[in-house]
Amino acid sequence: MSESDSFISEVTEEVRRDRMFSLMKRWGWLAVLLVLVLVGGAAWNEYNKAQIAAEAQDTGDALLDGLSNDDADARAAALMSVNAEGATVAVTSLLTAASQQEAGDLDGAALTLDALAVNGEVPEIYRDLAALKRAMLNVDADPAQKREALQALSNPGQPFRLLALEQLAYFDLEQGERESAVAALREIMQDADVTQGLNERAQMLMVALGEEIDGPSATATETE
């Protein structure tokens, strides 16, 4: 390499260094800020996860403490005082309603289940379960509204369809609608997804009503 080429190369390298230092002076703070943001974001994420885990543990401990009460009234009161958020609201509400029902506070259980059934922040399956349990409570329920609720829950594709059909059969019998009750029971027994326990209950009720079971009943896919 000639001296002129060497000189040009050195000058070019110096110019590059000057530009680099100039850029660092001008934009170096931005790089530092980005690093701080990334580190701070990761730290906040870990802190947030720890907070959520701690809150979930506190809720679980409170539920266990409440369930440890032998007295149904005390258990219901303890569960009602649990500060549940997110998915734990559904479990807490269902446990509270069960304790209220055991204590004889059917009105309180109905209010708890009503609130859960319309809570859009919990998964739909829990809202449907709350609606089914609410329909099973014989508390200030208008017959037309009860029938409407059970029919909605017994539609094809609903997760508790067969259980809702069973309750609808009981309700129809209470209302003197024998044919509708028998039709619901037959629909239960003919369903491919009927459980053994539910299938047996439907058959027993059919026999008690003096109805014949046409052909082999649907095979139960699982046991209760």
C-alpha cells in the first residue's frame, strides 16, 4: 500500500471515529434510556407476578379459614368477607351460596348466585352453573321465569344441558305437566353424553311414573 493510500485510510478511520463519538454524544442517552426501560419493565413484570401470586395465596388461605368453620352460618359469613378478584370470584361465590343454603338462608344464597350469574368478569361456564343452581332454589321464583331459565340452560351446546333437562322434568311434574316431564327424561336417556348416575335417576323417575323405557337406554360415557 502506498503512503498516500495509507494516509487516506487513516483519515477515513478518524472521520468514522469522530462521527461515532458525535452520534454517541447526541443519542447515547437514548440507548441508556432504552436499557433502563427494558430492565425496569422486566423488574415490574416480576413484581406484578409476585403480587398476583401473593393475592391468590391470601385468597386461598381466607377460603380455607372460612371453610374450616363447622357452623354453617359462621362459614357463610366468613366466605362472604373474602376479598376475591378475578377467577376466584366464581369459586368464592359458589362456596358462599352453598354455605348460605346449608344454613337455611335461601334468600341470601339466591342473591349470591344471581350476582355471579350476571358477572361478566368470570368465565361463562361459572355463570351458567350459578344460573342452574339458582333455578334449583325454590325461592320467590316466578314459574314462567324459572321455566325460561331452565329451557335456556337446556339448549343444545350448553355445558349443563342434561342437568338442566333433569331439573326441567322435576319442574314440569310440579306444575302438572307430565308429558313434558316424560319427554325431557327420554331426551336425557337418549343423549350419548349422559352420565351413568343421571341416566339411572332418569330411568328410576320414569319407572315411578309408570312409563316404559323404550329399548336400551343411552350408554353412559362416564360415571359420576
